[in-house]
Amino acid sequence: MIDTNLYGSFMCCKQFIEANKGMDYGRIINIASTRWNQNQADWEAYGASKGGLVSLTNTLCVSLSETPITVNAISPGWIQCSEYDTLSEEDHRQHPSGRVGVPEDIARMVMFLSAPENDFINGANIVIDDQKDDILHIRRLLERIINQHTKDFMNQRRLGKTNRMVSEIGLGTWQLGTKWGDPFNEAEAQKILEASYESGINLIDTADIYNDGNSELAIGKFIAKHKDHFFVVTKCGRGLSPHTADGYTAENMEKFIDGSLKRLGVEHLDLVLLHCPPTSVYQKDELFSGMDKLVQKGKISHYGVSIEKVSEGLQAMEYPISAIEVIFNMFRLKPLEKLFPAAKTNDIGILARVPLASGLLTGRYTKDTVFGKDDHRSYNRNGEAFDKGETFSGVDYELGLQAVEELKKLFHTEDLIPYALRWILMHDTVSAVIPGASRCEQVQTNVKAAELAALTPEQMEGVAVVYDKYIRESVHCNW
């Protein structure tokens, strides 16, 4: 038996697609819903029909992922009609009014999603009625999409071979819910995650060792309430003791991955990165073969590497990696020379980490700033505990302060954060930048960079001049 409503909608989609291909652009909005009929008691069939239409639309999204055509499917519960008032008390109990889409609101929703300027939707399936939290879904969509300004939604970029669209500003969670060296604060962590969600961020970067596993636990708790919204990148390997190349085996990585799966509460990991392993690891064929097998097992969807040196990223590209995480900021320009062109050629996503050079590029520090004794900015300035490049991007602190003063003059501001992040986003090879946040306010400050106008050629050149004058000699050759 063919559901004529479902079949007809799908055939309309196909016809619209053929017409849109001729124009080389298009957007299709698919409403999966129905009108109440007192004589139809087969609610399971109703749900299956609706789910089928969303699934078919999702298939169209995938098939059109490399074309300018986007397809959206919406499942808003029933469309309100006069017959709804005739339902019995039992029917009302089973199918509350929160699941009913008022026709005017649904029309406004379709108009909004159809607007050419709202490109952040980008072919996503928006399912309001998922049989679990119907009222929340319909109200949240109407509030966030219809009644909010478009600035609340983050621009998205494609993350290499993963083919996922991610917010160009992500959330780094090394210091989630705490300052470096301070105790972990679960309540603050949840507030930061909520602020990120409300700001349109859908990319979270974490690692199994961050906050002794508490970052992953907090993320797992939060994403359970927002299924399918977030793309989570986690890292493994730094938990090895000692942290040597010999420890990077497929067996050890699988153990770490199993731990992350449990803490995040998911069946598979979206993207796993080897966490800044020793350089010789990038020549271990058996390790990368083992990562391939973990993909085949379904434990991970994609894998890649987080690197210290550009040369390590180039070596890693010999394997079927999907993404590279690299330190890239106004004080680290070397990736532009070889790494970024190679990544673009090989369709490898680039995640820019340490974007503010451990806070140096905020413009808020002085020679009198004091960092806590357990803060790596106090104890690792010369690489005493781990790679020197992780602290202030390897830049001498006082020399960095001089460079920062020059940058403030260039941008005519004391607050460099939005300009430092916007500078990174000026490079289209970057899929996302992942600044950290220990407070909700920092999330809000970070996302403002996505709203900033493109930097001028003079500003871009000015950054290069500052780099050449203060930074290049001591940093460029080391990483």
C-alpha cells in the first residue's frame, strides 16, 4: 500500500529538484504532517508516514550535498483544524495541544526557511514532533527561528571529508567550567554549554583527559537533551603514561575510545583525533590501520590528528584522515604556507586551536598580570611540562605584549578578541575556530567575531607586518 500523501509529496520534491537544477539553485521545504480525521485511529501509520517523509527528505539532502540545492523537512505535529475540538478527553490526553501547529505559525516558518538569506539552515532536517518532547520542540523552533533575529544563528562551514556543516565558531572545553588549575564546576559547565547552544554553536571540541574526564561527562549530559544538534570532536592519547610513541597502539586507542563513548553516553564518536602524539607516530601504519578498523566497527565515524608541527600534519595526510587540529592565530602563520593548501587539495577539515594564544591575543594582559601557580601560563612558558607551543603559542610573553600593542593600534581597539577570531575566519580553509570558555560571557564574546565585517586588505597586511617584526624569528621555524 502506498501512502498517497507521502508519495505525492516525494514526487513533488523530485519535480521541484529538476526545475531547481536548471536554475543551479533551490530550496525545498517539506512539511510532514496531517489533518485530524475522526475515522482514522491508526496513529502508528500516521507516525510512520510522517517519519517516512522526513527520511526521504533526508535522503534528498544527502544526494544534493554537493549541489547548491538545499532541502528541509519539518514535522510540526498536527496542523490545527476545527475537528481538533471534537476529540475526546482521552484523545486530548494522548495528543496534547502542544503538538498542534497553528496554520499561521507554520506558514511563517515556511516563509522564514524559504528566505534566500537564511543560509545557515543548509539542508538540515528540523523535526519538531519526535514523539518525545513535542511541546519543547515546537516552541523552541518558533521562538528561535521565527521570533529571533538571524544573528542568533551561527554561520556554518563544511568540515572536510566528514561532510558535516559545523558552526564556524566552536567551543573548546579544555577549561570548561573552570579556570586553568582550578577545580571543575559542573554547574558552570552546563551554563557554558547552554550558552553555546543558544548562540547557535553546534561544534564542541574536547578530549578524554580534559578536567580528568569531567568535560566529556558534562558534554554527554548536555547533548543527551539535544540529540543530533552537536558534532563532538574528542581526542585521545595524552592519557598514556609515559606519553611515548610506543604507547600509540590500536589496542590502546580503542580503550581510550571506549572510555569516551561511555562518558559521552553515545553509541559512536563523531570525530576522534590523536592528541598531539610524538612525531614518529605519524609513520605507524598499523596504528592508522587500526583507526580504520574502528570506523568499520562503528565506534567512530571519522578520525584525524591534533598536531604540534606543520610537518606532522603533512605526514598524517598520507593516511585517510578527515580533519586536522592545529594552532593557528595571528602569532602562528606557518600553516598558511603548505598545510592549508594540502588540506584543501585532500578535502581535510581544519580546526584552528589556541586561537587567542592562551589569552595573549585578547589584549587584556600586561607585564604585571599574575597567573595561578597551577596555570600552565605560569609553569610551562619554556616547555617545562609539555610542548612550549601550547603556552602563548610559543611566543615569549613580554615580546608578545609588544606585538599586541601594535595590533591594538592597527585595529584601533583595546579588545582584540573579535578581531583575532575574525582574522582566522578570513581563511576559507579553516572549517572552524575553537576558542575555550570558562564563563558564559566568554562564549558570547567569542561568537561576536562571526558578526564582524570582513577585515580589510590593509588590516590583513598589518597583521603580517607585526608577525614579521616580532614573532617570525623565534616561532616560525619551531612548529
